[in-house]
Amino acid sequence: MNYLKLTIPGKPLGKQRPRVLKNGITYTPKDTVDYETFIKEMYTLRNFYKQFKGPLKIDITAYFPIPSSISTKKKEEMLSGKIRPTKKPDWDNIGKIVTDALNHLAYDDDKQIVEATVKKFYSERPRVEISLEEIEIVANDEYIFDRT
């Protein structure tokens, strides 16, 4: 397996920070645990069992629901991509919840991810689309920078 695509239906969520109780006990918020479990279930339901072994590239596109109180003109602009979501969750928290959920399923550890993109759009069908690809690292002189 060199490539996979996975769609997680529903409103995108981001990874929330751990919470600490007054007695010092730390816990992960229920929404985060539930969403990570949902991603794992969707991965398993698609019969993806084999883990990627090499360096990986991940592309995550989050499609947010369009607010119901929006004008028709703004709705069209949202659907065409002229207006993009600038609200929470932050792009990095979306990436974190997805990559953490796929740990030990799609790959041994998310440290294998060497390239990532996260995009946010509006859609009438909220979801998160994930594509994961094993890539070949090729030495290239273009990555050597001369600062003299």
C-alpha cells in the first residue's frame, strides 16, 4: 500500500488541550477522545490494516458547515472557495487530531510524517478528507542553501 484516501463524515474537530482537575489528575476532553475513536473506526471499516513503513505525506482538507443565517450571496462565495473558514479549530489542531488517531493504525508513529498540508473550506456536506502517501526521499542539491 503506497496511498490511501479516507473521508470522515461530519463537522471537523480539532485536538483539544488536556485538562487538569484541582486534584492534579489530567484527562483528555471527551470530544477529542470520541472524535479520535471515530477516525479509527472509519479507518478500520475501510479495511485498511497495513501500516505504512516509510516517510509519509499527508493532506487533510476540512469542510465546515455553512452557517444557516448566511445570505445567499455569501453562501455562494463560501461554496466557491472565495470565503474560507477563519474560525476555530485551528489548522494545526485539525492535523493533530487526525495524525494522532491514525497512530499505530496507518503508521507506527506520526513521526514518519515528513510533509503535511491542512486546508479549510466550507461545504454543504461537512467532512474531513485525508490522503496519506508513502513517499521516496531523494537527495537533491536544491535543498542546500548558501547564505554567503
